[in-house]
Amino acid sequence: MKKQTAHPPKKRREGDSLWLFKVRGAGPVDRVLVALILVIQLFGLVMLFSVSYPSAYSQYEDSFHYIRSQAIFAAGGLLIMWAASYFRYRYLWALRWVIYFFTLALLVAVFFFTPPDEVAGYHRWFYIGGSTFQPSEIAKFSLAVICAYLGARYYKKIRSSYFWSRATVFGVLVFLAVILPYLVLVALEPHLSATVILLCIGIAVMYAAGLDGRWCALGILVAAAGLTLVLLVVNQPDHPISQMLLSMLPEHAQPRIQLWKNPFSDPLGDGMQTVQGLYAIGSGGWTGLGIGSSRQKYLWVPEPYNDFIFAIVCEELGFIGALVILGLFAALVVRMYWISMRCPDRFGSLLGVGLATQIGVQVFFNVGVVTNLLPNTGISLPFFSYGGTSLVMLLGQMGIMLAISRTVSRKKETPAEAPSPQAKQKEETT
């Protein structure tokens, strides 16, 4: 792997244009990544139409209501992805604080918009001309950018052997200073699933930047303690500690935690979505009922086109089809990490890690919620779930990932070009 620099040199390189878009001299995009994105997106549109037309006809008397809107956003998102693939992502280094504080302003401003009656108490969206805009989707990308900058800027100090001095200040406290404002604002919306994703993005970039293993061990212990408390709440809800912890959660999240162990205790109430989703998964069997043949999508699973779309995918495509889709997502995330590890500058590498982590964590949590492995937190499945803001942001981020892939050299090193053992040793020490 090539030696990474904290940020790109200012010297203009041969083939670079003077504009934001590097057209002349740009390397090819990673074709494997492009193929994976297009295949997953095509799968997502097909399944969204199959899942959504009963709900669309019931609500709007138009079976194409959801797929028409999603297809328009997908077309626009793919154009943005293509344009972003030529974007000189290194300019994000210079725009880091503009992006960060602009997103922070959006997260604050959303609290001044009065939500409709059906989502009273939730301040997650801007309502503009009949459309919605979710600033937490921008926050995921913004946090990846600022954390990648911090990791690249303070890389040597983060890897310092002085555990309780520089490594603590630059490897933990500096990151927390930019992560916590996002976490607090998104949690107050309230949007717990997005809060968890933001936290995972920050932790992943911190780890990739060289965070001391002792901090990672401490983080594992804290996570284990948190899991123990959750299990206490689920198994002993009448315990005083459980009651105290439940009182600290948002009102809408309390019954979801309590029903996590046995959603069938309230199959027509708060547990209905989970119960009907499990029915859909179970009825799919090995090969599924066939695309378009789902029974649970006929108004049994609430909003099947959104968070629980994977349940209907399992019903129509079966266990084998679900494994194929999960395999495509796994290949996408692995390819993104592969590109990130081979990026010639550290900023691009850490940015790629943040973007890959977002996809991986979001898929894991969505599948975990649908299968009742995790409490129902309401988290969308990338490229599949209905939502214009999420899809456009996602495809735009894929464009940035493709731009990073242009910097990865795929030419095999000849013996003359291969670094000497002394050079390798020097690179490892730096």
C-alpha cells in the first residue's frame, strides 16, 4: 500500500484541471463498485414497486405513487453520483468547517418547524412545498468529513505512545468535541437510530486513524455494560434500575424496548409491525412466494415500503434471495473498505472508511430490527427503503467514493518499482 499523507500536497500535479471537477488526467472509477451500486439500486427499485403498490393504491388510488417519486430521485441521484465521481474530493478538506457548521445549523433549525399532527413531537424533517427534507441524512456525511479531517490532521499525535496525553486529547477529546453536538441534537429530534449510526461513523474513523487499542478495549467494556442494562430492562422491567432507565428514554421508545423480548404480547398494538414482519419472513421459506406475490404487504405490515421492506423481500424472494441481497451489500461495503485502504492520501482513506461504515451499520441495524434481533428503532434499508433525501444523499456519497477510487492505482508494481525493505520499514515507522 502506498504511503499516505495527511492531506494532498499543494503542488499541482500533471493532468489536474484548475476547477472543482478533475476531468483531464482522472483515473478510471472502480468498475466493481459501479456495478455493485447499479445492481443494488435496480434491485431496490424493483422491490419497492412490488412492495408499495398496495399501500399506494389504498392511500392515493395510484399504484405508482411511491415508485414514481423514488425513480425520479434515483435518476437525479445517479446523475449526482456521476458528477461527484469527477469531484476533487480533496476540496472537502478546505470546506470541512463550512460543511460541519452548516449541518449543525440545519439540525438546530429543524426544531423551529412545527411538525404535522401525525408526527407531533418529532422534529426530524423540514416540510417544504409538500416535500420533506431530513437534515440527519446530511449529518452522516458531514460527520464523516470532519472526522476524516481530524484523523488525517492529527494522525501522528493520535498514534503517540503517550496514552494519557496527546493520544487522549487528539484521539478522543477532539473527536468527541465535534461528534457530541450532532449526537445530542439528533437524539433530541428524537431519532435514536440515526444517533447510533452517527456514533458508529465517528468510532470507525477514530479507530482507522490509529486510536490506541486500550481505548478500543474501554469502548467494548462500555458497550457490554450498556447491553447488560438493556437486557436487564427487557428481562426485569419492574426492577427499579429498569424503571429509571426507561424513564430516561423518549416516550415512543419505551414500549419498543419492553416488547423486544416478546412482541406477540401486543400483536395488534405496538408489536404489530414486528409481528407481521416476522410472519412475512417465515412465509417466504427457502425460495419465496415470487416477486409481487407477497400477502403481508396488503396492509398487514405497517408502511412496508419503508423500514420493514426487507421483511417483504424475504417473503417474495425467500431465504436464498435475501442472502443474495445481503451478499451484494457485504460486497459493496468490503469493496469500499478495499478502496479506502489503497487511497494515496489519509484524508480520502478515512473519509472512505466513514462512508463504508455508514452503509454497513445501517444495513446491519435494519436487518436486525426486521428480524427482531434488535429493538424496533425505525431505520431504513439503503437503496431499498422509500425516501428521497436519503437516496439522493446516499448516491451522492457513492459518487465521492468513486472519486476516491480514481486515485487508487491498479497497475501492478514491477520489481524495479517495488519499494525496498528499508523503504517499507521507514514507511511503517512513519
